[in-house]
Amino acid sequence: MTANLFAELAVVLCTDRFDMIRQVISCLRAQTVREQVEIVIVAPSRAKLAADESLLDGFWGVKFLEVGEITKLAPVMAAGIHAAQAPVIFLGETHAYPQPGWAEALIAAHRGPWAAVVPGIGNANPATAFSWAGLLLDYGSWIYGLPRSEISRFPTWNTAYKRDVLIALGDRLEGLLGVGDGLVRTLAARGQRFYLETSARLDHLNSSTFRIWLHDHYLSGLSVASSRMSEWTVWRRLAYICGAPLIPGVLLARSLRAARAVRRAEKLPAWTIPIMVAGAVISAIGEMLGYAGASSAATEQAMTELELQKPSLVSSTAP
């Protein structure tokens, strides 16, 4: 632990192998305020993690949380939140890489009234149309080219939260840490406010081959449905099944604005927009099948495996 008395920002990372977060840790080491950053690594066991201790020096502190086999992200990330000490907690991913100045900008933004601050999301493997289409569909509302502003929604992962806001959710926290909009709706109902801070840039690694891209978007749609409908009536599920054809339009409306913002700074690969349309349709099919009763347990386990192993499945230098 460094001479700093208090940490300002905790980064919670879930992984079963240190190699999956090696690049993330390297990016965190390059931050201007590294000595104010607390790292919480949630893993099956510290021994199996095989951490490179030489990369973990210079942070405010590093904590290892052993949780056994990881089949679901929500409960282990909730454990990481409770283990963290810093007043701001960032829920990171194995495949999302903070750029220079990221931590300093997030800490500064959280001096404002915001319960959640989203960094500007960039593309860690920008050479392919599949990668851009995936990024724009999943993170288009928070793309780096947009102006910083107050926002009405945020992604569960890759967002920095005031710790007190999350802890105040009590026993509900774990259930709200999904890919759906449960956490957004709950915090908004409590009068909390959210912010996009694009000066804090985070580059996200995206599926760049057809097979992984297809699997990713189909599982994403299934996961959204399963996270939403736990307390729904049969009639509400039926209504959403019938309304599934409208889902691609909703997804694309958000994403096309982001595409225009990106085009001001760089050229998108050919076929990006058509692939976005296809991805929106695939996600909608997954969501519709989820509302119809597709297995949520199997979906969550498959999604967890994809999230944990994505750096080994996707090359950041893919052609």
C-alpha cells in the first residue's frame, strides 16, 4: 500500500486467469493517479490465478477475493463491490482497456452529483466492420465521439459508481447487476443522476469474426430478456414477444447517432451499417426467444464464459 491514506477509485475485475487481465492491469499502471487506484481481483482462487506480482506494484492497494467456480458474473461482482474501500467503484471487464488520463477524469467527474459516470467508449480492435458494428450496437450511446453530458441510462459494466449508492441497494444489488436495465431503472426511481465523461476514454475489445459475433449478439439478447422478466406476468411476456419486431429499430436509433459521431473522427469500414442491422435483428431474435422461455441458466453461463475469455478469443490486432 502506498503513502496515500485513502484510495479514490476502486477497479473491480473478475477473471479465472491473470493473463486475461494482464493488458487491463498494464493500462491501469499507466494512469497518472495510479497511487490513488485500488484493484480488487475476483477469482476462483489466488493460486490458480497465477498473478504476475511485478505488475501490481504502485497501486494504492491490491485485494484478491477468492470465490470458487465462476458461473455467474453478478454475484462475484457484488462481492467485489463489498470488498472495495474506495468511494468510487468501476466495474471493469477483461477486455476493456483504460486509456491515459482515464482514472483522473473519472475521479474528477465523481466530485459532481452523479451516481454513475460512463467513460467514452472507443474501439480496441477497429480494423473490422464486425468489431465496429458490435461496439456501436452495444455502446453507441456512450461512444467517445459524443459530447460529455448528463445521460438517462448507462451500461452495468464499464461504469464508475459511487460506492454508497450501490451499497444502499442492500440485498437487491446482486439481482440488479445484470445486462438489462434493472439497475438504471432502480437508481433513476431513487432520483439518482448519471453522466457521460468522454475525456475518460476506455477502449473495448469487440467480437471481430462472424462466429463469435453471432454468438455474442444472440446471447446478449437472451440475457436482456432473462434479466428483465423474473417478476413479469405471462401476459407481459407475451406482449414483449409480439413487440419483438420493433427491437431492431430501437437499437439502431441509438447506434446510428454514434456512427455519425465516429465518422467525424475516422472512417468506418465498409459494411459496418449493414452488419449493425443484422446484429440488431439477431439480438432481437435472442430477446424474443428469451421472453418465450429459452433457458436463462444456460444462457448466463455461456455469456459468463464469453465475457471472461474474450481476450483469448478476439485479437486486438485482428485484420
